[in-house]
Amino acid sequence: MRDQKYLTMLDPLQEVYGSVIMVFIYLATLCGDLFWTASILSALGTSLRVIVNLDLNVAIVTSSTVTIFYTMIGQMIAVAYTDILQLAFMTGGLILCVPFVLTNEKIADIGTTKDVWIGQFDKQALSQWLDLFIAMIFGTIPWQSYFQRVLSVRSGREAQLLSIVGGCSALVLVIPSILIGAAGVSADWSNTSIGMSPIDNNEGSSILPYSLVLLYFVNMYITGLGAICAAVMSSMDSSILGSSSMFTNNIYKQLIRPQASDRELLWIQRFAVLCVGVMATVISIFVPVIYGIFILAADIVFVIVLPQLFCSVFLKWTNSYGAALGYLMGVILRIGAGEPYLYLEPFIRFPYYDVKTGQNFPFRTFAMVTSVCCIVLFSLFTNWIISYHPFFSAYNLSHEMNVITDSGNNSHIDTRIRTISENSIEESFNYIFPENHHTEFRNCSKNNKNIDSSKDDVSVPQAKDFLLQS
């Protein structure tokens, strides 16, 4: 994708499937970004409430305001430079906390309590673990917050290197988090102000801030607070910038105002950053089941966006009809499986369904694979129909829609679309006219007053008019 000089994750989707499918996919990615941002804002508010006794809503609004402000002003440059500082805070804060975790007198040897914090592996839940394992590996690919990094580097080679280094770094940086969690389980909470473990008090998600406040020194929980704030702000600015970039480049510039100037696009993107940030802030304050919504949104990204992105990049012969069917099947299968966090009852009971444990079938992976199969098989079917009756290729939904909406735009996307559309027109003429009429058709098209032969982008309506005249 970097070698193709794409700007956003939606570029190949718009190039292959057209603007209609692209808009629906953007809505799925927007939901994922909004609920992801809202969930981490809520986590930050909870941490600040525990550590510095700050009101939850005040903490959320303050952190989001700061992030929205510098993202609006500096755009990608501000996000890139603040990421360096935030990464230093996160890494430094995690590493500095580890020695205090291992030497604190209130914490027992984590080796003696490993059966507690490691837990037990239920073999009956093997399919669920594998389903989540696959979803978390591949479902984290189709996010604009990732692609805006790798598509901004100098070359495709650097994009590959950045991805590999980032993945390996994540494996290393998870170690301090595991140690802090193990220490929280192994600590003697009876001598603290809360008198019992946060896990026993149904506050397991707050064990990190409670550990920082009640088990460590003041300088340590200030360092830990800095790491938490840096992590949240780094994730939030990437998320809101990613959604606003896709709206500006793929929707506003391509569909609404192709003739928009760079200055106009800059202000549109700033306004989009503000809108996305405000929506995420409102959701984090007023929606009580953010975690469940984020799980559902992340699953939709995995089930819908990943198959579409994969096929548009590696299987460019697939078409918008297959993409539409794959999108629809992915939505039905995922929502049909239900979501316990949202109290969403399943209306599709996959094999091994149990009333108590719910879906025991890897339904996420099944829905994703089904979506890919629908895209591929239905594209083959519709391509066969088009090849059997080439005249219908001129009415390909994605190609004709893009010629209409993107006329006048000279980007790399439009060049490819014009080429595809002209080839479709040529196939239609080849089907209707015998071989001995080809030369006559080309000579007439050059002299026809309705077609400017000096231009390469002969539109579909012009070709239709000439066909009728011929």
C-alpha cells in the first residue's frame, strides 16, 4: 500500500469497489474509532479518580480537550512528535515501576501466587480462545491509526520495518504490565485504606491505579499516572486524526468537493477532528457499557473491514457486488451472535451454543471467512455474467459511480477508474459491433463532435450517446 502511494486505508477500497461501498466501510471504521477512544477516555477518568480524587467527567473532558486542541492545530506533525514524548513516558513509567513491584514489602513473592494470577485454562473454552486469538491478531490490522504511520514513511521497506519493530516492541512492553497485575493479585490489601483486594470488590479493572496509590511511593504513582495519561492521549490523537483524515480525503475531497483547495481541506479536517473528538467524549461520559460497545465495534472491524481491505489489495478483480454481499453477511453473522456486555441476545445459535456459556463456536472467525468467501464467489459469478454479456460491464456499479463522482479529479485513483471504465466500454462495443466495424468506430469517434478525442477520459454518458448514434 505504501508503494502504491495511498494516503488512507480507504483508498484501495474506493479504487476497487467504488464510493458507495467505501462510505459504508468508513462508517464501520468510524464506529470502531469512536468506541475505542471513548473506552480509553473512560479508563483514564477512572484512573485519575482513584489516584488524585478527580471527578470522572472533569478528567475525561480535560484530557480530551487537550488532545483535540493539539491535534487540530498540528495535525499529523503534532501527533508524530507528541507520540515520541508519550512513548518515552509510557516506556519509562512502566520500566521504573517494575523494581518497586518486585521489592515492595506489602507484596508477596509473585512466584508463590502464580496459580492465582495465571489462572486455569478451560479446555472447553479452547474454541473461544482461538477465536479471540485470531481476531486480536488480524483484527488490529485494518485501523487508520496504524496505516497513517506506515503510509507516511519514505518507502514500503520502511513501512514493513516499522510494523515488525512495533509488534516486537509490544511483546516486550507487555511484560511490565503483567508484573504489575501479578503484584496487585499478590498484595496484602488488608492493611490498606480499602481493606480488601479490588478484584474481590468487583473493581479488577482499577487494580493498576489502586496499586500505584496504595502500594508504592508518591513519586512512583506520579510516574505511573504520567504513563497512563501518555498512553491515553497517544491513542486518542491517532484515532481522531485517522477518522478525520479518511473523511477529508475519501469523502469530502472525492465526493463532495473535488475542486477543494488545500487550505479548505485543512480546515475541513480540523472541523472533523473536533467533531470526532467531541462525539467520543460524549460517548465516554453518557454510555455506561462502553467496553461492550467497543468489543462489538472491534469485531465489526475484524469481520467487515478486514475482508474488504484484503480483497481490494490482493484480489483486485473482485467487484462491488461481491463487496456488498460480503459486508451484509458479515454484519448479520456478527450481530446475530449477540453480545453479553450489551445484553444483546443472539438470534443465530451457532454449533455448541449453550444457554449459560453462550456461543462456544469461533463465530468471529467464521463470520470473517464467510465474508471473504462471499466477496470472492459472488465477484466470480458477476464477473462471469459480465464476460458472457460484455454490454453489462458498462453498468458496473463501482466503476460507473466513480466516473460520475470523481470526474475532474486527477488523482491516481481516478486514473485507474477511467482506464477500467474505458475498457468496459470497449468490451461493450466489441460485443455489439463486428470486427470489421472497429476501424470505422475509431475513425468516427475522432471526428464526432460530442467526444473530445484529445482527452483520455471518455465518460460513460458520452460513449452511450455515440453508441446510440452509431
